[in-house]
Amino acid sequence: MSQRSLSPTRSLRARFAVLMGLAGLLFGVIITGVLEWRLESFTFDAQHRALKLAANEISLQLAKDLRARRREIVLAARLLEQSQHRSESSVRDLLESLRREQSSYAWIGLTDPRGIVLGATDGLLEGQDTSARPWFAGAQQGVYLGDPHEAKLLARYMPAEPDSTPVRFVDVAVAMRDSDGQFLGVLCAHLHWSWVTKVISNVVAELESPSAIEFFVADREGAFLLAPDGIAARSLDELDAMPSHGAEFLTARASASEATDGTNLGWILVARQPLADIMAPVERVRAFMLMLAVAIAAAFVWLTWIISKRVVGPVTTFVAQASRFSPEAGVPFSPAASARQDEVGVLARAMSGLVEKLRSHANQNQLFVEHAPVPLAVFDKQMRYVTASHRWLDTFGIAAEELTGRLCYDVSPEMADRWRELHQRGLRGEVLTSSGERFTRKDGSTQWLRWELRPWLTPDRSIGGIAVFAEDITSRVDAETARTMTERRLRLAAEVAQIGIFDWDVAQGQLMWTPELECIYGREDSGCPQPGSFEDWVKQLHPDDVAETRARLDLTLASDKTIEHSCRIVRPSGEVRWVAARFQAFRAEDGSVHVVGVNIDTTYQKLLELELRDNEKVLREFNARLEQQVVAQTQEIRSAKELAVAANEAKSSFLANMSHEIRTPMNAIIGFSGLIRRKTKERDTAEKLSRIEIAGKHLLGIINDVLDFSKIEAGKLTLASAPVSLPGLVESVCAMQSEAASAKGIRLSSDLDDLPRALFGDSTRLSQSLLNLVGNAVKFTQTGSVHIRVSAAADDRDSVLVRFEVTDTGAGIPPETLARLFSPFEQADASTVRNFGGTGLGLAITRRLARLMGGDAGADSTPGEGSTFWFSARLKKKSANSEGPEEVPQADVAGQLRRQHADKRILLVEDDPVNRMVAAELLGDVGLSCEIARNGEEALDRVRDSRRGAVDLLLMDMQMPKLDGIEATRLIRRLTAGTSVPIVAMTANAFDDDRERCIQAGMNDFISKPIDEERLYATLLKWL
């Protein structure tokens, strides 16, 4: 029965389509209308609130930033007012450091009372008159904060904005006055207007808006200071009066009028957004609701299916039988529904016929694929596997699993991107081929394939996918490559060794030469043709050597052995040369006999033999002259050694002077930073001062590394022998690095084996070496952990070889880099774009110190997994008669000084006024009375003067005018009043010989600059 014979009452589509469609449509229209009305109202209100919040946030941020810049400029002005020496370089350094701290500063300058610029960032406008600028006059009335304006004096130095608009600034200026109120000048900063756009960009980046938001910034009169590109209006009034042209906007305004501290500029910020963009989500909801209507209709269909189960039951039975059917079983597809006379019966009979046709085609296709002489795979238009041969799986190293329906790029994720382009070209109808291409398999091996890619067509002649054929030609390519490389190596070897090669076809008499042989026989420059036959070559032999040469060739033809022979040849120019030959006969595949050999020009060797015999007498005379030269050179070497020693002493002197010159200003930087940081109540200022103090201590560490390296190189570094507490040492190092590790989220841990408690060594150098390794590990580890392990590598009766290991989970170090890390000035990242700083001396010093302490240092690393750096040191065990120095508790030394030694009189002998201020502040903080002597002569007079009372302790600098600290100490010790008073050196000279000179002169102790307040207080507590 055909489908046309079915009556409408037997059609499932006629029974249910009309009813379900009407019900689903009616329900969907009602729901869509209600929800769309509510969503439009909610979206409008929510977006308006969001715009208002964004405008307010930007206004508050702008006011906050202006207050911060005002505080910074005021603080900088106060520091300059207090400074007694304001050189041009020091002013410029301060201004440059202020600009580096805040990128929004475009220019900062300091003027004198007349308006002449004394110092400025980058030296711009220095020496120019700025008295006519509004900020100069405004600053004298109070802190000046001006509206944005175009650059005037700085216009020629500042590049224009990317949109070619002039550079604009916001001026912040403050007057400087001395303690008497006298006007000293003005400190002014130009804030770059791009700071406002950055603030707006930062706020916009945090918004989750369906479309872009336009922001306008206007002054008090409504004139635009900032507007989006393409806006013709220049003020708020013009913007409101512009025709809409059908575009409606949602607008919100905010004012910075709530700002305080003199930063109220009256700016108005306007944010607006196209209403069409805001309502776009509503349009998407409308589309979604239409989809929902379809879903509701489907739900009604499903409900009808449940109710009409009896009607559609035969369809379910047919589907179940079809789903259980397996084409591979080989049995016909004959469902029970085939006997029905409705649509189900028609479908079942059609399916049975279709299955048989598909099974036949599938068997044919599979047979073709399996027996294809090359690897073959077929893909559909989505590049899913249709079928693939076993040769394809073997060739590309794909596991033998079910591929049908899987995406090609999921099966082979390592496939190069260009193959995706080739696949798309094939799907567009192109036929692509390659005669040979290199591939990398999943296991890392490589292979060469010749491939072809062509589309396959469906019955309607449209492209259904692509078929890819491939042929493995790896062995062919490898053989050709090996042959080419062998020939190239042979040619190169012959060229380098200047060996000429020939091939003589004995039967044909033909002779083939290489270019090197032509050079040996002098034919490349003479223009003579290459000898084409054996007889032509014989003519170039020396007449006296022809017979012997022929005999040697006959011998090789008879014996098939390699024959060596030396003979003379005559070049076309008449020159006679000696050649050494090696040749051997062999039989080619075609049966012909060949003699292949090489010639080497040995003329120079022959001549050398003759010259050697003639030069024996000359050699003896040369030996005599050589002995005389050795004596003279020995004397020169001795003189050079003396010069080297002098140069080394000069280097040490230079480093000592440089250390003193650097430590003196560093003492002021670190000292004043710490003092001001402790006294200031502003958190922002305290943080910046803390950064200055940390930077100064970092620079001090670099100076100490250079000095230590110089001492080690000069052999002047001496090690102390004192009790060592390994747990305390590790705990101290962890405490010093804990803040840096916590800031990066790195877990810092330690593990100590059971070691003897009474050990002796140089605790300072051990701590320095371990701190170098832990500091590097924290610096170069981004995430994970850093672990410290201390163990005994070797143990005997008198000492223990202690091994310190630091293991991190960083990126690891390549072997070629690891091999040079312990060399001086070497770093893992030595490029000009390094992510980390450093001098490259830390590991070199660690290894030198470890070897001085009887150990060594090294590292192991695996790229991608982490590194382990270690060093070892031999520590002595405590003997029965050994005594260590008494340990003095160091907790709260400042408090002990205040309680026990308040009002004690300290004589500070220091010529530098800044260092005097730092030391006086530190002494005053613990209640000590500080008297000042500017040089050694004043200190000597003060000790002699009994009328002013005795001093309890002297803090003595070394390098001073008139009378230095060493000589002053010797003279004070000769006085009755100076024999018992404690004298402590406090100097920027940090070498061990400087310390020794101080002790020999009669000083009791030594403190190096920059001053560490804890060490200063501990030393004072010790001697007071």
C-alpha cells in the first residue's frame, strides 16, 4: 500500500498537529507579553542606578587622588624647608623620586622667591622665570589647585596626545617658608590630564554593562574638560540642545563638590548610555520567550503523547526494534510494524529497504578502506571521522578504538593549525597534494608522508566531507638524506684536508678528478683542461717516477689491496711537486674495474725534512738565545707581580673610600626614614618611608656584597669562632624572609636534624650564606613553597660538616645556566629585560665563604620542577676547656637604656651635619643626653674641660677634618679624664683593618654606618 492511499483518520500528524500548535502559541504569547513589560521597567531602573553609582565613584576617586597629590606636595615642601643644604642635584633627586612614586606627575619643579626654577624633573625649565604663572601667585595665598589648562612653557618638551590634542595639566602648588615665615619659593607639580582618563577607565573596567558608557567631565560653568571622541558639543548646554536624531540616552550626573582640604574644583561628571543598548537584553528575552513558547508547545505534545499512548504505541515498538537492530549481525531488518497499513507500516518497510542498501554500501566502502594500498581516512563536513583504515591508525600512532563520529582535532590535538586551513580548503572543493612533508607523531617520532586531500560528494552532488590519502616515505627520505649528507661530508672533508680524489675506469681509460686534485696539479689557474684519460695524467708525472708509478698501479689491480705511493709531478708551469697517493681497485655493479684513490700534496713536508736537517745548528743557537730571554722575562714577571700587588692594594683603597662615601649618605637616608616613619601618623607616608628604608638597606646589602667579595679575593676575610645556635640561625633567616614569602603566598618551612648543640663557627657568615640562598629562592619562586633543611654531612670527634639545603618549587634552571651561576656577576636571567634584579655576587660569595669554612656550595635543578641550592661548613665541637663569650640578652635594649641610663652624657664626635642629626635623634629617643663635637680637636678639648663635667661615652667618627678619630682617640687615652671613658667607633669605614686600627688606637668597640639602631642601643647598653 502506498502512502497516498492512507486516509486522514490514519495519519498521526492530522490527529494532533492543529490542537497542540494552537494551545502552545496562545500560552507563549500571553507569557511573553507579561514578562517583557516587567523586564523593561526593571532594566531601566537598574541601569540608571548603575550609571549614577559609576559617576559618583569616579567623582570620589578624582577628589581622593587630588587630596593625595596635595598631601604629597605639601610633605615634599616641608622636607625641603627643613633641609639645610638644597643643592640642585639633591632637589632634582627628591623630585624625581616623587615622580617615580606616582606616574600621574608630568613635571615637578622648585622655584626661588622670584619665580626662577631652581630644580625640576628631567631638568626641564630650570633657570626660567615662572612668576607670571597663576600657580606661583596662587601658592602664596595657600595650597593652590588649578583647573586643567594646556601646556605653555612645557609644550615644546611634551609630545602631543595620540589624538594630536595638546597636553593638559592640573597644577598643585604650595609655598615654602622658613621658620620665621620668610617666603622661600614655590614647589609646583603638573598632574597629567591622562590621570583623569585612567581613573574613568579603572571604574569602567569594574562595571558589567551591556554596552559602552560615555563619560563627560565639565568645569563649574559646564564647559567640557573631557568628552568622548566624535562629540561636537563643547558644554553641557550644547549637549542637551543637540538633536537626538532618534537616539535616546539614559543620563546620570555627579559633582565633586563634597571634596575637602581645598581640592574642590567644582567639576561635574556626566555618564550616559544609549537606551537602545540598554534595552537590547529585553529584545533577547523576547526571542527567548518565543523559544519558550516552542518549548511549551513541545510540552503539550509530550502530554498528549502520554494521554494517547495507545495511539502512538506502535511507533514506540518500532523505534525499540530499530534501536536494538545491529547492522553487523548480518540478518535482515524486518520489524513487526511492517505488516501495519498506517504511516508506521510505510516507515518500517521503507527503513528495511534502506538498511539493506546502506549495509551493501557500507560493506563495499569498508572493503575499499581496509584494502587500500595507502593509509586512508574519510571525514564529514564537521571533520568527524566517518571511517579510517588500520594503516592510517598505525601510520599516525592512533589507538585502535572506535573513531566513527569523533572530531579529528580531538583525536589528534597536536595537529598544526595550518591543517585546519587545508581541511577547510578541501571542504570548499579544492584537491590538495604534497610530494613529501614531515610529521611528528604522538610518541615524538618523526615521519615523512606523501599525501593527497580531496572532497567527496553526496548523491545530490554537494560536498559531504573530505578523504585524505597518505603514503609513508620516511625510509626513502632518510636514505636520500643520509646519501646527501655522506656526499657532503666527504666533499667537505676533502676540501678541508686538501685531498684530491680520482676515479679511473680501467677498461675505458677514462679519468675523473675532483676540483681539489686540479688544484694540486696546478690546472685551475693555468687554464689546462682536466685530463680525460689515464695517459693524459701519466704525461704530468715526473719522467723519473713514471715506471714505478705504473708498477704500483699494476700491483693494486692484481691484489685488490690499498697501495701507498709517493711520486713527483710536473705542473703546467714547470714547477715540480711531491704528492702522496693511496689507491685501490674495485669492481662496479656493471662489472667494470675501477681504481679509486686520493692524492695529497706533500711538497712542504719534503722541503721541511731538508730544512730540518739544515736548521739543527740554527736551533741550538736559538735555544741559547731563548735561555737569555727566559732570564729577562723572569725579571719582567717579577716586576709585573709587584705592579699587580700594588694595583690590588689600590683597588682595596678605592673600595674602602667608595664604601665610606656611599655609607655616609646611606646613614642619613636609612636613619631619617626610620625616624620619620616611627613618628608619622599618616599610613600612606609611613608606607613610603618604609619603602625608602627598605631600598636603602637593599643598597647597603649590595655594598656589603661587593666589600665581602673584595675581601675574599684579597685573602683578607677572617672568620670568627663563637658559639653557633643552628635553630636560632634558621629561625632568624625565616623571620627576615617571612614578609616577602607571605606577600607572594609562598609557604616557608624548615627542618633540622639532631645536631650537637655546642658548636663553634662564624655565625654571621653562616647567616649571610643561608640568607643568600633563601632570599634567591623566595625571589625566583612564584607559587608553592621554600623548604630549609639542616643536616650533618660528616661527623668526627672534633667537628661536624653541616649541610644547609634550600629547596624551592620555582621554574628551575637549565643545565647550561646552572653551571655558571656560582661565578662572580653571573645570574640566571642576564637579559636587558630581566624580571629580577641583583648583582650576581650572592652565590659567588656563598661558595667562597663555604670553602673558607671547610665546605663547599652547589645546586641541583630540574626545569619546570624547582631547584635545590646547598652549602656546607665545618663547625667545631665544644671541648672541655673551651669557653665561649657570655651571651647578653638583646630583648628591649631601648627600654633598658631608658630605665638604667637616662640622662647619661654621650659625646658625639662627627663632622657631617646630617649624620649628627640622625645620631642625636636616636640617642634622644632613649633618653640619653647628646653633646656634639665637630672634629677630633673639639672632642679633645671637651674631655680636657673638667668644668663641664665628665662624659659617660664617646661615639667617634674616623675621617674628620683637623684631627681624625684615630689620632684623637690616642690623644684622649693619654689624658687622665680619658683613660677609662668608653670610646666606640661609629664610622662609614667598614673593612676589618679599619676595625683593627680603631681597637689598636684605644677604642672599645666598632659600629659601621649606616647605623642599625638595635646594634647601636645594644653597644651603648654594653659599655654604659
